[in-house]
Amino acid sequence: MKIYEEAQTTALNFETRRHFLKQCTTGLGMMAMGSFLQSCNFLGGNTSDPLANTGNPLAPKLPQFAAKAKSVIYIHMAGAPSQLELFDYKPELEKLHGQLCPQSLLEGKKFAFIRGVPKMLGTRAKFSQHGQSGAWISDMVPYLQTVADEVSFLKAMYTDQFNHAPAQLLMHTGSARLGRPSIGSWVTYGLGSENANLPGYVVLASGGKNPDAGKSAWGSGFLPSVYQGVQCRSKGDPVLYISNPDGVSGDLRKQSIEAINAINQKEYEEFKDPETLARISQYEMAFRMQTSVPEVMDIKNEPEYIHKMYGTKPGEESFANNCLLARKLVEQGVRFVQLFDWGWDTHGTGKHESVDIGLKEKCMESDQPVTALLMDLKQRGLLDETLVVWGGEFGRTPMQENRGGLTQAFYGRDHHTEAFSVWMVGGGVKKGYSHGETDEIGYSGIKGRTSVFDLQATIMQCLGFDHEKFTYQFQGRPFRLTDVHGSVIKEILA
């Protein structure tokens, strides 16, 4: 009230504006500080924040408009698979195999490892057309060939990041820098979860390592931490420390959580920090997860024909097991399931990092379970409401990697930002469709180019959100997943 009283006094005494500002500096400063604190949610005044409006931040919520998809399974092949050996057939590149790369393809371009003048590298796989759509798919993924008419390809994707970690961050958070919420966090923030006993966002990693971007690829950034991904395991305890310690019973655990949350509730009532509500929700979720998660994450009771279809082996940590778990999780109402599989980096520096041997090995591990996942979702009536996305963080060059005189015994391709392939199946996208086209050697897109932001906008569209209007207030401005970029790829929508 001080600022208004001083303003009235100033007006009555016919003082100048300069006098007003001189006398009211404290009040103006408090106004500015109040505005800043409210934008950071310290005052609990953000009415768009579901944490402040409901006792359960993961309660199911309606999207902005009618949606085709209710959940997402995002399969990220960390390391970036070569589109030229899988989905982007380039017979002209075969004719150039072994020839020196033209300087026009090198000048002014950034590559991770290419030095000097490399040689052109023809595809190391055989391509053929499949399904009524006539999609060109290589023999490295023979199982996927059988469901070609379910798949929508984006053939001319591009990015502006040529190193793994920032490219993965850009793909999953909309920014190459740390601190932004992942797409899975945005989805659970907007839609909540359909199962109160399971996280809304589950992450499963295989290949022996996490992606280069680390856990930031599924972090919640500036969103309340209740929306971050929960990493689970397909071997041992599905979540670390989910079991009670020796000597601690379920009743004692429950009483402890109730006591802790009573203190947290008092803290929230005093300071209105939404992170306190997030902490309360996470304690309660952790307790419920102790009984629900082990049951959902156990695949031993699946029928034998399901294990044969996926190639799963209960008790192992594998990509196949994770694909089966992804189906079980969305079946139980989990909103966003993220599969990361490490090991798709094919520079040719060793047998297992080559595009002719290493890539084929990775495809042998993943092709059957990925295709089984699509078929399983379809036969259960889940595919129409589940959006499945497959891809890496960038593409691979049409020339062979050249590290400046270092001997390379195997064929490899360098990182490439100008062209790569992503495919989508299920809720909201067309069947048997191919969008975009690269030039005759697969170097850059010449038709229907689509960016990382366009892909993100399209995923949000399938889930019932306008990516330009779906925002979160932070530090004085509304943020969104796609920042100031992106357009929905309308051509691929059903």
C-alpha cells in the first residue's frame, strides 16, 4: 500500500515525476521483486500450475483439443543410426563408391571427425520395396519390412547439432543446453497419468550405457520435479531402493512417509513452493510403486508366444525386454515411455562401430522386438491410441569417415546434420506414408525438410496440444517445448 499512498500524496502536492520516482524507489523495487518471484512460482500465484490447484499433480487431465494419441513410446537409438543403410535408398551413391568426395560437399561444413578429402561410400545394405506403399527398406531390418504399411517415414529430417550430447538434448528438450524440460515431462505435465500407482513418465535404457546427454534427456528442467522421467530396470529391482531395508515393514514405511509429508504440507502452507507439493507427491508415489511397479515390470508371466515374438529372456537387461515392458506400461496407463538404446555410433574405428558389421549387429538386436512391439500394440487395440516414434539424434554422411591419415579397417560414416530419417507409427499419423526427400546421394533434403522442432510440434499435436499455446511460466515469460520454432508436419497426420 505504501506506493499507492505516496503516489496519492505526490499527485495532491503537484510534485514532479522525478520526485515521485525518487521517493518511491523502495515500493517500485518491491513490485519488481514480487513480479519476479511470482514468475518463478515462489508465491504460488501461477494459476496454470496444476500443483497449486490439485492434490495430485499426476491426475489425468484433458488436452487442449481432441487427441488421437493417449500415450507415447519414444525409441531413441543413441549414437545415430545411418539412414543410408536403413531407409534412404540412394542407387546413385553406389555409382560413386570409392571416388573422392567433391569439395563442394566439404567447404563451409562442420563435421565431427572428417579431415582432408574422404571417399564416397555406397550403401552397405541391400534395399527392396515392401507393402502396398512400396517403401524402400533395407535387408538389415527384415522384420520391419513386414509392417511397412504401418510406418510413416520422415526422410528429410535435419538438426543444427553435430555432437551427440547437445543433439540428444535438442531432440528431447528443444534446447542443446542443459536446464530445459524433456518432451516426456511436458507430456506428463499436460496430461498427467492414467494410473495413480505408476509414474507418468518411465525411462528404460539398454546397450550398457545411458545416452551421452545423460539423465538430462529425461529431466524436468524448470517444471516441477514430479514430472521428470523415472528410470527403471528390466533386471533386479525395477527401481533402485524400491524394496524396504531389512527390519523395515510396509506399515512402518507408510507411517514414516505420513509423518514426513505432514511436515512438508506445513512447509508448503507457509512458503507456497510448488516443489514441496512435488516432494509430497513423490513420497506417496514411491510408496505405491513398491507394490505396483514390481508386478508390472515382471515379464515372466507373459505367454510363451509373446516371448518368442519379442525374443525376450526374463531376468536379463536387454532392449527386447524393454520393448515388451513398454507395451505393458502403456497398457497400464503410463503416459510416456522412453526407450534409450546405446551403441549406434558407426565411425568405422572398429568392427562393432562400422556401418557394415556393427550396424547390422545392432539391427539384429532391435529389429525383431521393435516390430513385435508394433504388432503387439495393434493386436491389443492399443496402436491407434499409442504413438510410437523411432530415430536417432542426427544422420550419417554419404562419404566415408576420414580422420586425417589414421588407418580405418572398417567402413564408417561421420555425424551429419543435413539429413536423417525418423519414423512414426500409430496414434494420429498416416499409415504407409513417406514424407520428405533427400538429394541423389542423401546429403541434404530437397523436399519436405523437417526439423527437430517440427517433429516435437507434431508429437504434441497428436496428443491434443498446440505447441505454440502449451506453455509454462518461468522467469517472467512463457516457455514452450519448441521455444520459438517448429511447425506441425500436417502431411503426416491421419
